[in-house]
Amino acid sequence: MNILVLGGDGYLGWPTALYLSRKGHKVGVVDNFARRGYDLEMGVDTLVPIVGLQQRVRRWQEVSGNEIDVFVGDLTDADFVSSTLASFEPDTVVHFAEQRSAPYSMIDRKHAVYTQVNNVVGTLNLVYAIAEQNRDIHLVKLGTMGEYGTPNIDIEEGYIEITHQGRTDLLPYPKQPGSFYHLSKVHDSHNIMFACRIWGIRATDLNQGIVYGHETEETSLHPDLATRFDYDGVFGTVLNRFCVQAVTGHPITVYGAGGQTRGMLNILDTLACVELACENPAERGEFRVFNQFTESFSVQQMADMVAAEYSGPVTIEHPPTPRVEKEEHYYRAAHTKLLDLGLVPHLLTSSVIRSLLSVCEQHKDKVDPAAILPTVDWRSTSSSLVTAGSHGAGAPDVGESASAEVG
Ligand code: NAD
Ligand code: USQ
């Protein structure tokens, strides 16, 4: 297949592009380097060094003999999206290219507006280009388990059968997301579902849990092929952060009571799930939802697992959560559809945690302790993290220009 990977310079997009290329697909990657810009803006850096996209692609060609096409541009630019699709002629578009940090979206108004414009407008431009050019293109969109929130009933895969006043219907599962970022994913889901209904395009929404891990078969082939590894308080995700905290002697930061429970998956399963979705496309007009995670754990359980596997001393602290979230709650989410397609999960075993700890150990001299603590407070409308006017390369002030740009 011709597979276009949007966000192909990111933590998940880059290893996915390599994986699909190695499987024999013709792969193109699209990115505007916004993620590298957020690092400059926040004054943080990936723990594992990464080289530039062009250098990555050249190295991949040398190592594998496979070419990857590169398209540098912004999905909020409709002409760019349209011309990229026209030139690459994808069978499948895998869409990772969004601002993906919940804390980043909660810094202040500018970052909330930036996140929602970037994510929602980019996705709208994409569905328009697909509808205009070729309605057979399969859109594989990265959503998030966080779209559902933490309801006090079982979470289904996208839809729930509801009987009300004696009548029954299959309806989209209710959404209670926990940040302006997670809300942007809900808005995307609604827009894509509508586009499938009106234009008959085909889409799979992968409601992914929190990804951990760093190495894949392909990224391990050369240091230039490494993907990023974030541990800071804004972009680092929980298990990756806990491993960095353990190896640097920083207390593990379990926010609040630690009963926050989330669906988790190994980065290797992200690649496998995306491949399964690509190889088993949705029907024309179908908006399909898969819950993409393999196990669920509470934050406290993850801290305990890391502490148990690390050979040195580890302390676990419970600072108040900077988020507005339930610290203890019911959590049971269905995740059978990808298993039915053949997913064989890589579970969170002791050896997986030890290998994560060893990546962190290897690069621990690069850790900036000042970047570890959380700095964004959900209850505040303007975090002290970024003062007015200091926004750098990451979040352009789209607040005032958004309507003009969209219009
Ligand atoms: P990432 O930030 O590392 O990668 C996203 C890439 O998209 C970046 O390289 C960025 O520069 C690019 N991008 C952003 N906006 C763009 C635009 N307007 N035009 C072109 N490129 C743009 O994030 P990631 O961790 O690789 O996550 C990828 C996707 O998976 C995201 O949509 C995220 O919401 C979703 N997801 C991630 C996780 C996780 O744990 N990392 C979990 C669930 C879902
Ligand atoms: N947490 C801690 N201590 C920390 C960091 C986080 O207790 O040091 C807690 C948070 O309060 C939260 C949970 O861990 O309850 C998860 O936080 P996270 O930062 O690992 O994950 P989240 O903000 O939900 O976002 C990440 C990705 C996002 C993706 C989402 C999947 O950044 O792109 O959509 O995971 S999900 O959580 O299923 O929505």
C-alpha cells in the first residue's frame, strides 16, 4: 500500500513509518516540526538524542534500502494537505499529527486555542482533501482513551446500546474528556464520523491509551533511527517519567491518591495496531472505533512496579494532582476489536520495565531535574510556566487570527 504517515517525525509516527516501510509498504511522512518547536518553547529536550528528519530518512535508506518520501508542511494549510495527497496518492493515511500533551493545552488560553485549532482544523483539512480526491482512502486516526474520561460504568468501543423510554439505539459512547487537548480529540471524532456519514469516506479511530517504551526493531538498527523520549512535566507520559525519576534519584511523582487508572500499551503494540487497522480497512461510509490499549493500571501500581524493578533506592511521593481528575474511580474498558484482528500484546513484564530503566540509565546524564516537576495547574487560566508574550516556536498566537485563518 501507499501509506502516508502524518506526524512522522514524532515519538510514535517515526517508528511507525519505519515499521511500515520495512513491511514493504511505500511510505511518506508529513510533519511541520511543531513538536521540536515545543521543546524550544518549554526549554526541554528529548532524553534520547534524535537527529533531523532528513538525516533520519537518509540513514533509513542506507540501512534498509527503502526510500521514505518527506513532505514538510502544516496540516492547517489546506493547500499543502491537498497537494500532498495529490502527489503521494495514498491508499491509507495514518494521522498522528496533533499537539498531544494535555498539560500543554492547559497552560493558558493561547495554548488551548492553539491545540484545538491545530488539531481540529488539521483534521478537517484532511477529511476534505480525502473527500475531494479519493473517497476510498482509509483514514486511520489516532484518538485517545481519554475521550471517554472515567465514567462509573464499563467503557465500550466507540458505541453503546441505549434503551430509553422503551426505544433502543446504538449511539456514540458519552465523552467526558479531562483537558482541552482530550476535547480536541472528541471534536475530531465527531467531525470524522460526520464526514463518513455524508461523503461515504472510510475511517478508523484508534482510541489509544498511554504508550510506554522506546525501542523498536527498526529504531534499534542505528542511533540515528532513535525516536524521542520525553520525561518532562509537560510532554512526558507517566510510566516513561517514573523510570527517569527512579534512575535519577528523583522521588516518583504519583499525583494525589494515585488511583487514576489508565489503559496502557507498549510502543511495539502501537505499530502492530496501526498495521492491523491499515490491513483491515473500514468499509466505505464506516466510522469504526477501536480501543487501542492492552492492560490497565493505576498510577500507584505503575510507581510500585518501577520501584520494585529498579536496583537502587526509590522513594514515591504524592504531591497534590495539578489536574482536575478523579483520584480513585471505577475503570473497565473494552478492548477486543484489535485482539480479534490478531493483535498479540507485549505486556508490561518485569523485563520490559527493566529495559525501559536501562534506556533511562544510559542517558541519565542528560536529564534536567528542573524539567521533571509538573508546572501546569488545571485550576488556573494562566500558568506561571509561560508568561504572556513569551510563546516561542511551539504555539503561535492563533487566538486572534484563528477565525481569519479558518475563514
Ligand atoms: P508527538 O508530538 O511526538 O508527534 C506528533 C507529530 O505531529 C510531531 O512530530 C509534530 O511536529 C507533528 N504535528 C503536530 N501538528 C502538526 C501539524 N499541524 N502539521 C504537521 N505536523 C504536525 O506525539 P506522539 O506521542 O507521537 O503522538 C502521536 C499521536 O498519537 C497524537 O495524535 C496523540 O494524540 C496520539 N496518542 C499518543 C499517545 C502517547 O502516549 N504518546 C497516547 C494516545 C494517543
Ligand atoms: N500522572 C502522575 N504523575 C506524573 C505524571 C502523570 O500521577 O508524574 C498521572 C496524571 O495525573 C494522569 C495519568 O498519570 O492521571 C496519566 O497522565 P499522562 O501525562 O501519562 O497521560 P495523559 O495526560 O492522559 O496523556 C497521554 C498522552 C496523550 C494521550 C493520552 C492517552 O500525552 O497524547 O492521548 O496519554 S489517555 O490517557 O488514554 O487519554
